[in-house]
Amino acid sequence: MAVATAAGGMNRLDRYIAATVLVGALMGLVVIVSLSFVFEFIDEADDIGRGDYDLGSAMAVVALSMVQRAYEAFPMATLIGALVSLGALAARSELIVMRAVGRSVGQIARAVVVAGIGLAVLAGLLGEFVAPPANQLAQTIRAEAAGGRIGTVGGGLWARDGDYRLRADRVVRADLLAGVRAYEIDGNQLMRIVTAPRARFVNGQWQLRDARVTALGDFPIRVETRERITLGGQLRPATLEVVVQDAQALPARELFRYIEYLQANELRSDQYQLALWVKLATPLATVVMLLLAVPLVFGSQRGTGVGQQVFLGVLIGLAFFLLNRFLGNAGLVYGLPPAASALAPTGLFLLIALVALRRVR
């Protein structure tokens, strides 16, 4: 009976620790996203008044972009929140009491990891199913405010370029479109359809290679293949900047499909492979940051204040963020494997967390 009671008490204690960490992490996320909203809105305010881009549009664009910022901030936010919440338990001597009744550091860390797994699942769902459509909607609002000449539908692009209506499956870069269809319209009559694997902006015009041209103006309908064809020129790459979606904002399933497409067409896919591995590493990094918080709290003195805990969390979070960016950029420049560039920071901090946990008494 005593053993059963003790087991039940330990389970309740696990839930208490996990809930405390979970609430602290989510509060940290709210604070970071709120600060990001303020700074991004200040930056976005410079574009208010251009075309139909008004205050309401700017607010909507920034609010929608905060979903992606929340996803990117999960590791840092969970670390800061965990440090504050566990630091509060230490300040109230609750951690000391837990140790006094037989709870080991490993058992406390296990409860923290349980909370971390829940947060990792939340981060994964946010990055895969919520942030991408929110980013796409934000881009659509900006595009429509730019004059209504550009629109994004179903992840692709519709644009007008003189007598042509362009449809592209993907904007690879502002000067490179993939999966292109160009519809030439004279008045209300469709004259011809041009399809090509990609279109590149060269010398003031869009250049399509290996194009298939279907002429509809006269009968019989003629279909021919051309090695190269140029068209348009009014649609400039600078205009397309508003719809070029960052690879980091794409869902993993779309990144995977697009990597296959790039490789099949002999185009570089390093940037998208890196984005895919970073997206897979972010939930894992969330758990690692929480695990790292345990030895940091136990290793600090009892009198450590909330301000010091937050400052420590910000420093470590920034170090992780900068290392992530540095290795990612270095990997693209020097040809490092994308998986290694994306997972190395998380692996390094996991090693630090495990070593620190072994040293905590």
C-alpha cells in the first residue's frame, strides 16, 4: 500500500513539474512573439501608403507572420520559460524538498522532458499545418495591395505581364519561375499557350527553355516545341519579391516534393534540403533546450533571480540561434551535408545538457 501511494505521489509530482514547465514555456513564447510583433510592425510601417497597403493590411500581414515567428522561437522560448518556472520552484525551495523526499535529478529531468515532448509536438503541428498557410495569406494580402497584378493560388503564382497571363507552380527566386504556363490573350481571345519547366528573367524579358507552344488563333491548332522563347518583360523580379516565400516557411511535405522536383530538373536543392532538416530539427531542439534548463537551475545558487534566469536563457538561446544560422550558411557556401548543418547545433547542445546533468549532484 505504501509503495502504491508513493508511486501515485511521484506521478502527481511528475505532472506538477511538467505542467509548471509547460505553462512557463508558453508564457515565454507569448512574450517573445509579442516583442517580435512590435518590432516587425515598426519595420512594416515603412510600406504603409504604397498602393493600397494601409494600416489594416500591415497589421494583418504582421499578425499572420507571427505564426512563423512563434515556430522559429520555440527552442529559445521554451528554454527561457523553463528557466523561469524551474527557477521559481527553486526559489520557493520546492526542488530541495523534492530532492529531500528521494527525487533524483534524472527523475525531475524526465518530467521536464515529458513537457518538452508535448511542446515539440505542438511546434511540429504549428510549423507544418498552421504557419505555411498563414504566410501564404500574408503574401496574398501584400500582393493584392501592390496593385492587384499578382496573386498566389494554391501555393502557385498568377501574374499579368502585358498580353500574357503567367501561371507558375513555384517562385524559386524573384528571377526564376518553375512550372510555367503563359497564356497570350488578344482582347477576349486566347491566342496561344506556352508551357515550360522554368522561366528565367534575362535582359529584360522572361526566357523559357524547352517550351511547348500551342497556337489557338487559327485552325487547325498547331503545337510545336521550341528550344528557347522569350516573352513579356513588364513583370519585373522586384515585383515578385513580395511572393517569394522563404524556404524555412514551407511545410516539410512540400519541401520534400520540391526537392525531388529540383533534383529531377538538375537544379540546386541545397537550400531546400537545409530548410527541411531545420524543420525536422526544431521540435528536437525544443526538447533539448528544456533538458538543458535542468542542470542550469540546479547548478545555480538558490538566490538567483528571475531576471538573471531570463538573461541566461536569452544568452543561450541566442548562442543556439547564431550557431544554427552560421552552420546553415557555412554549409551552403562550403557544400556541407544539409543534415549535418541542421542537426549539429542541436546535437552539440544535447551533449552539453547530458554532461551537465551527470555533474549535478
